Amino acid sequence: MDKITLVKVLNKFRNKRVFITGHTGFKGSWLTMLLKQLGAQVRGYALEPVSSPNHFDLLDINNDIDHIIGDIRDYSNLKASMQSFKPEFVFHLAAQALVIRSYEDPVDTFSTNIMGSNHLLESVRDCNSVKSLVYITSDKCYENLEWEYGYRENDKLGGHDPYSASKAAAEILFSTYQRSFFSQIPELGVGSARAGNVIGGGDWSLNRIIPDCIRSIESNEPIILRNPSAIRPWQHVLEPLTGYLYLAYALCESPDRFSGSWNFGPKISEVRTVEEVAKNIIEYYGKGKIRISNTSNKQHESQLLQLNCDKANQNLNWNPKWDIQDTIKFSAEWYKSFYDNQMANAITSKQISNYFNGAL
Ligand SMILES: NC(=O)c1ccc[n+]([C@@H]2O[C@H](COP(=O)([O-])OP(=O)(O)OC[C@H]3O[C@@H](n4cnc5c(N)ncnc54)[C@H](O)[C@@H]3O)[C@@H](O)[C@H]2O)c1
């Protein structure tokens, strides 16, 4: 196969049928918008958006896609929704995606992230139109040993908190399906994708650093940081989404060569502490202040998490585009424009064009 290029990847999705789970969420709504701009036909399957406001409703794209509200734990509905659409590409993003919530409701987290993912894998197995599955888990699927270097795809899986454990379990499920079933379907490529901490406009989830900063700034309250020195692989939402498109393309072109697990994260030189990110948000937003909380966290939180992305850099020819300053600048700019009454879909659209710099 010739070297993968951005133009080849972006052109691949024109008029293609793409099934996305979790399209009403933060990453899923950006991916849906991006795929629509690439000319894809999209069917999304997810629960109703939970936050108010939320990026999916603000984009006003539910009439431009096949929009299905459904639970991935409802196996027959998920399977029928996929089979009747006959997709070529599947992106699985639906999940209970919040660490703190996983402590509050581990059963919901495990049932969604494990059994829901099992239903997705089984639906793909029964849907012979699918050529390429990108199955999104997380950088938190690795057993965190507080290493000062990045985790590689073959490092040990594990998880202290229920969210991380559910994502490690989802990875084991994926590997089982790949080895037991998908390897016997030569025309199907399957990849699991482990991205870092994703930031960007349009996220109003609870207990995530950027939404927490924006909520505090907009209500003239100090930003309370409970774990200011924690280091994370922050990246703009468009970075892993572009990585997922590269992977989907490669899986379709050469299933045997590219099936497996893939990390998508920033360069190691771009990782930052929580406090540095909050300070940069304030700088770009032009207002806000920080207060470090002295009440210690009851729940365990890892201090250091980094990804080694050599595999995707070298084999997929995927590389992150925006450095940490651009990542924070564009994130702050999105919310600032939104609270200055600009239309969310125009802001998102402009940032997508900016990111692809004329390639769209
Ligand atoms: N945001 C991050 O920093 C980050 C980092 C690494 C991995 N991830 C993973 O990326 C994916 C998307 O994350 P996000 O930040 O957009 O999360 P999000 O919470 O914004 O969106 C989650 C989506 O999943 C859907 N969903 C949840 N439970 C469901 C169920 N039972 N049935 C059907 N749909 C259901 C929701 O409706 C929503 O569309 C998740 O798998 C998450 O674990 C996120």
C-alpha cells in the first residue's frame, strides 16, 4: 500500500455510509460534523445529550443525518439499526466516559462500556457490509504505573477506577473478537483506538478541566483545582478524530496489516499539568482566577499519564498538528466566541476548516 496521505483519507468518506455510536457526545458530535463536511452519509446511535447546552443540539445537524436515540445495551435495537443501514465504516464512541461518575455508578459504567461494547462487536460480526471498525477505548486502559515515558500498545492493561477498568475490559473483549471471529473475515479491518485527554469547544461535561474552567470563569467564580500537578496528554478533539479517520482508511485498504490497537496522543514534549492548562485558558480567555483546593481527593487519581504514539506516527503517517498552545488557544476561543453570541455551528465549522487548512 502506498503512503497514507491526508487527502486520500479525507476523500475516502465521500458518499460512504458511516455508523457512529455516541454521536450526541462531545467527540461524536465533532466527528459527525466532520464526516458530513467530507460528504459521508451518517447514521448515529446514542442516548439523548445530557448537558444543557450541548454541542450536538447546537450544531443543529440531526436533520442532516439518520439520528437514532437508542441504548447500546439494547442489543436487538443496536443490531437492527446497524444492519438496516448497511454501513461500510463503523466508529464506536458510545460510553459512560467520566471517571468520577464511574465511582458513583460502577454498574452503569460496566454495563455500558463492557456489555454495550460487546453488543457493538456482535452487531459488526453480523453485518457483512462493514469493512472497517474503529473501536474507541481510552489511554486509561493501561495499568498506570506512573511511568515517566509513554505507554505502548502492548503494555499491560488494567485500571484502578471503574472507568479505566471498564476500558481495559473493553480492550480485552476487542482482542478476543479480533482473534476469534474477525480474523476469519479477510475483508474486515478492526482497530481499537486509545486517545489521550481530549479538549476543545462544546464540551460541558462535569469534572473535566476545560468545562470546569469555563463554567467558573463565566460565573465569575475561581477555578478550583484539586489535582493541579497531574500531568495528562492533552490534545484538541480534532487530533484523535483525524487519527480515527486515518485508521478507518487504513483498515479498509489493508485489513490484515492494520487490524490491532493504536495510540493517538500528543508529542511527549506537549504534555502539561492541570494547573498549566488552567493558567493558559485564563490567559487566552482574558479573565479568571485559580484556587488550589486543600481538601484531598478521596478518590484515587493517577499523577502521570503519557502515550507513545510511534506506531500511528510511523505506520499510519498520522501526526498531531496543533501544539499545546494552539490546542488551548482554539479551545478558549471556541467558548469565548460562543458566549459572545456567535453560532456554535459556525465556530466549529471554522475551526475544522482552520485545522485542515484548505484540504477539505
Ligand atoms: N473526552 C476524552 O477526553 C476522552 C479521552 C479518551 C477516550 N475517550 C472516549 O471517547 C468516547 C467519546 O467520549 P466523549 O468525551 O465524547 O464522551 P461524552 O460523554 O461526551 O459522550 C458519550 C456518548 O456516548 C453515548 N452513550 C453513553 N451511554 C450510552 C448507552 N448506554 N447507549 C448509547 N449511547 C450511550 C452518549 O449519549 C454520548 O453520545 C468514549 O468512548 C470515551 O470513553 C474520551
